[in-house]
Amino acid sequence: MADKFQDLEHFDQADIEAAIIRNAPDEISFVPLIVALSSSDQHLAMTVCAGLATHGDPQVRGNAVMSLGHIARRFRQLDESLVKPIIERALQDQDDQVRILAKSAADEIHQFLHWTISGHSYT
């Protein structure tokens, strides 16, 4: 992972964009987690995670989807028209781990934003 992301308090949008462009396997899967848990900019975190939710690597997709749930918990807000379809698609992903992480995100979003996500059962 790039040194910049090891100091969670000191990265900016340029660092995030550079990591996404590099698309390095040992770095890219951590980007949505780091942004969701450390960024003070809710919109930036949501946008980055939404973009990475369609990545070709299932670990990146899963982490991006799960991170949307973390953003819901931290900021108590998300753009429903953007995020809800992402979670609904992830619940149908071909990869088991992505589906498991999408369920986690759906639960967290339901808990903090009170959304009902199609394709997810609440217990």
C-alpha cells in the first residue's frame, strides 16, 4: 500500500485518485475502507465507494459496498438514488463475498438511515 494511505489522517482527493489510477492490487481494495472510515468529506467518500462498487475485482467491489454502510453509520446520510441501486445490484453479485458484504451494508444502512433495500431480508 502506498505510504500516503498508511497515515489515515493525511490523504486528499489527489491521493485517492492516484491510487485508483494505479489500480495496484495491494492498495486499491483498501481505498474504499480508508476513505469511508477516515475522510471528513461524506460526499467524496460516498462517490469513491460508489465508483469502486463496479470494479472488476470482487474484493474491491465488496469493500466498496460494505464501506457505503460505514458511511451511513458515520455521517447518517447517503444519496439514496445513487446508493440504493448499488446495494441492490451487489446483493445479486456473482461473488459470494460481495453478496455477504452487501448484506452487511444493507443492515447498516437500514439501521442508521431506515431504508428498505430490495432483495434483502431483515431479521
